[in-house]
Amino acid sequence: MKYFVIGDEDTVLGFGLVGVKGFAVKNAAEAENSFKEALKDNEIGIIIITERTAELIRPLVDAYLFTYTFPLIIEIQDRTGRMEGKPGIRQMVNQAIGVKI
């Protein structure tokens, strides 16, 4: 199982340093093409996508999230931080396990 990252240049470069391949995107068309290419590779088990990139193609990401089981799609914050209104990792973990950490 492979990981794949889609996002801004800094995020893709950072993940690339640890061996994760990906696409740096600048607009919705590039984001959509990259997402569709990642979905075609059956070896990719986890797609990591920045929140801002996911927002560019939100209908496509949501349609896939609620339709298929693999690959797992994970949204992360980019170098500029969490988007307003999005929960942080601590809040998501607290909600998921019901224990405040």
C-alpha cells in the first residue's frame, strides 16, 4: 500500500523528503486531474490532500468519500495552518474516542 499527497508545493516537497510521491497543484483543474490520477493507481491506499486543495474540488472529494472505501482520503492543514471552521487534530481525536487529551 502506497501513500500519495496532493497539495501546495511545500507540502508535497515535505512528504517527498520521506518518500511519499505526489502532485503540487495551483488550481482546481490541476487538483482534479491529480486526484483522478491518484484514484487510478490501485496500489495507493491513502491519499493525503491539503484542506485548501480539497476545497477546490470539494464535490469530487465528498462524492468519493461517501461512495468508495479505498483509498482512504485524509485532509491535512497546509503550511499556513488550519482553515477557519475546520477542527484541529486534537479536537477530532477527542470526538472520535470520547476522551479529552
